[in-house]
Amino acid sequence: MTKKAVRRSWGDLSRIAGKPTRRYYEQNPRLFGHDKPQVVLWRDNSAWCPYCLKLWLLLEVMELPYEMKTIPLQRYLKPGESKPREYTDMVPSGVVPALQLRDGETFGAPIERVHSIFELLREHPGFPEGDPRLYEMVCRPGGVRDKFEVARRAYEACAGAPDSSWRRPDYFESTGLLDACAALDDVLAISGGPFVCGREFTAADCQLVPLLERAEAVAPYFFGGPDRVFPGTTFDGARRLLDEARRTTVFKHHASDSTTLARTNLRYATRFFRPLDAEYARIVDANPDWKRDATRDHKREAAARLCANYKAVAKFASRCAQVDVEDDVVQHVLRITATALLLGDDAAADAARDMCSAVGPAPARAAAASLLELSLNVGVPRDMDLGPANALRAYSRFVADLLLVQLRGGGGGGDS
């Protein structure tokens, strides 16, 4: 690689971007003014598991001081990697979540079942139950929560679904998703909404929100858009609850998005499964407004996080793309992406042109493929919040397009 190709060093870009913002999401332990944690929450390190999120939200709402430890999900293990013995010695299945309660100076045996943990913490004076009658309507066996969980197992790829029946016009009636939405509407009609107990965000909402988020994101992604999945006003009550939770509660720091959740499902899907509506999936995964809508703060934060972790991001991107390309080449296109985020399109176009001349067509094409795969695998909120994530996704695609146009001899770039 020639010296000409290196327009801005990582050090230069890092100084321009500044340090990444310390996010609420990343604070660990969470003590809420206490001197030590009372529980240990074991969760997935991808921040994807909805059952981990239920407990995480509950601990936040209760302000119960906790320490968090993370475990990789099975499909995220690298070749030869296994789950930590520290955890599997306590939980042989390796399944998360689990909760340990303080017992003197140590922590007791882990409690594994989410519903059991909720019922145990229900005895705690800080448990946000709200109206007991409404809590029971949602959380009793066979209640609203269980209806959404049954529906989720029917439509989410990670649960081994869907089966061959997913092509039927009445698929969502058969999964129970529409029935679950109707059951939630009955509860909200009593409380007045937007939450299960009216204006108060309670433990029942903590159990529902992760399931509603996945229904809203994943089902339309795979099955042809919201009009097919949620005909008429089917999901209106659930969406109002979700929107209010994102706007006014701690959930705003944990909320994910359609691209993150749907791509996670693809990781778990069987090889026989493909999205029914490729056009809707294309719109979700390649939103043309992301670049236009990125604010200066979003772009700066995305660049700061990229500068702070570019070596690991480069390895992750090339692994996602399954391409054989040197790390420094992928790091270079990431540096061009950071340049675009911080200094604008023209600076990135100059750097992309120099790079193609320096490394040659094959490495540049492989690096572009790595950027495209990275754009589909930026996790919200694991890697960054939604605004910066969309900025990084959009500018990764923009730089990949610059490289590919240059390789085709076009001499220019396009907008994502």
C-alpha cells in the first residue's frame, strides 16, 4: 500500500471524532446509590435475548443494585470456543438468563427460569406490580405474555420456525399472534393504556416489551410487511405501548431495531427458510434515508466508536463476509468510512480512488464486500445506539459503492 493511499491516520480521525459517549446501556455495575450489588444478572453478550432483556428491564425499574456478566450465545461462538466454565459449572446447559441473589458476602446458586425469577422478585418491596388484577391477566399461565411467547415460537427463525405452513394466507391467525394482540387490547381497554397499568411502567410491561419489539420488527420483515402481518388495527395497542416505552422509560436505552433483530434471526434460521417478501426485506436492510437523516452527532459518534475499535471491527467484517483479505486492507476501508462520516463525501471519494490504485481490484472488491456485510451486522444497542448505527450502516454502504464504481471504471460514487 502506497503512502498516497493513506489520507488520514486513525489518530487524526480519532482526534476529530473525540471519545465515544459513555452510554447508559454500558454502565456496569448499576448500584443506584448502594455500596454493592445485590444480584448478578447473567445475560447474552450480544444483547439480543428477549428473556435476558425482560430481567434487565425489571432490575432497572426496581432500581435493584446489580452486577452484569455476559455469556456468548451458541450461534455466536467462534470455532473451538466454548461457553465459560465459570457459568457452565453452575448452569450445565449454558442457557441464559440466570440470576444470583446475594447471600452474605457471596452469591447463591443461579435461578434459571425467567418466570420463576419474576415471581421470586414479586415478594420484594420494590416490585412494580401495579394493579394485581391486570398483572395476573398478563402474567398468569396462558395469559397475554404466554400468548405472545407461543406466537413468537411460531414465527421466529431462532425457535426452529417457521414450518412449511408459513406460506398460507392465514398464517398469522394460526400462530396466535393476532389473538395475542387482541388479548393485550382487552387489558389496555381496562387500564386506558398506554401501559398495562395505565401510565405506570410495571413488571408486566417488562415481560411484554421484548416480545412486542420482536413481533413488530421480525414478523413483517420475513412475511411481507406490516399490512400482511398486522391487518387493520391489530397491532395498534402494542405499538402504542412500545412507542411510549421507547420515549419515556428505561427501555429507550435497550431498544433494538428491525435490521438487528431480523439479521439475528437469519443467523438461526434453517437453510430451508428464506424471507417471503424480498422487497420488504430490502427496504428494511438498505433504507435509502439513513444517510440523508444522519445528524452530525450521529456521524461523530459512529466514527468515534469505529476509531476506538477498528481492529476488532475489521476482523468481524471480513468474517461476516467470508472473504480472504488482509486485515490492513479492511482497516483501510473502515478508515475511509470514518473519513466520510467526519469529513464528507468528497474526502472519502478521493481516499477510495487512491486505495483502488494502491491495492488492486481483488482486495478492494473483498474489502467492499466486508463493508456491505458490516452494514447488515451492526447491532443495536450492542454496538451503538440506533442513530449512530444507521449512520455507520449508511456510510459503510456509501464507501463500498465508491469502491465498486471505481473498480468498474466509473470514477465516482453513489449515495446509499
